[in-house]
Amino acid sequence: MEVDAAALKSKGFFQQVQKDKFSLRICSSGGMADTAFMKKAIEIADRYGGGQLHFTTRQQLEIPHIAAENVEAVQKLLSDEGINTFTGGPRVRTVVACVGAAVCKFGQIETYGLAKEIHTKHFGRELPAKLKIALTGCKNNCAKVEANDIGVRGVNHGYQMYFGGCFGHETRIGKPLLPVLAEKETVLKVIDSAVTFFAGNAAKGERLGKLLDRVGIDQFKKALEAAAQV
Ligand code: SF4
């Protein structure tokens, strides 16, 4: 069967080493999934996949071994259920989060709601390069936020933000460019400002940390401070 692997990848179906099989990545925000969502994922894995689910390192749910001829049926099922698939490439990626203060006794901030708000506003936005965001509830840093382009860590019930990190073939540690912020709404404004700066200034394929190396940190920091009003 002839397949357009690139087109399918943009819709969340990744061609496997077995060329006639695809692994579907389903999107979640903040690593939270309700049981209805999981039941639907299990149904897809049983009916069309190999009866397995894989949890990716960025909290996406992957369903491997979907035959090419079943991709269309799976797409219809996802669409009927309003389930989003993962997006890759030069875009805002899914937001990673630990369980935060809603569940964990160490949590200093609530992470799920914030992850959802960031996801709703920014997920899939086209950019010059990928942009990864992660949230973690306390200093234990289970979500390793400094390894992301934008990271948020709970500190004394406030929000410490980090910028310019990444982890992959290159590793960088994000820098804290603002004081600890008291309000979630301020964090959202700062993220808006950072994403807008990145969209307007980065070259193709240039991650935020590299952009800041090239243009210097001052202009970016000023934009963040204006958004945070600090
Ligand atoms: S980072 Fe802190 S709040 Fe989040 S899961 Fe780990 S210990 Fe709990």
C-alpha cells in the first residue's frame, strides 16, 4: 500500500522500522489523562495496534503497530472522540508537568491547570524551531525544567522561570532571568512574551538558547520584565 509517510507524521502517525506499520502519538497536556481517554487509547491499541501502549519521555501516549490500511479508521475514531495527536517539527510542543500541588505533598504550585492553559493557548503554534515547555512543582524538579526552552519551577508557592535550555544532541541549562513570580497570570503573560520574541527573532532551526547567544540576553530580558512588570 502506497503511503505518504511525511504527511502522516504531521498527523501523529510515525512510520516504524517496519515500513507498513505506524506508531500513533496521542497528545496530552501536563501528562494528565482521564480514564475515558485511556479506555479509548486501549480500544485503538487492541483493535488496530499490537495491544500495547508506550509512554514517551515527554508524557505522550504512543500506540505502535498500526497497519497502514487502518490509519484512516483510527483517524476517524480520534476525530469522533475529539482526541488530538502529537505535533512535531518547528512548533510549540506538548507541555510536560509533574503532578504538582494537586497531588504531591512537596508541591509548591499547581501544575495541571497551568499546563492546560499553556497548551490551549500555544500548542502547535508554528515557529522557526521547536519550543519545549515544562513545569515542575518544587525544588525536587521531577520534570527537569531547565532542560527545556521554557521551564517553570514552584518555589515557596511562587514561580521561578528558566529560559533557553534544551536536552538532546546538544544540552543547555536554562537560565532564571526573572525574580520568583507570585501569580500564575504573570507566568502566562511572560510565556506569551517569550514565545512572541522567539517567533519574531529566531532563525530557522535555531532554538531559544542559541538565539539568545546570537542576539544577547538584554532585549529578551527586557521583554520578559515588561510582561512581568518587574
Ligand atoms: S517536582 Fe516536587 S511537586 Fe513535582 S512530583 Fe516532584 S516532588 Fe512532587
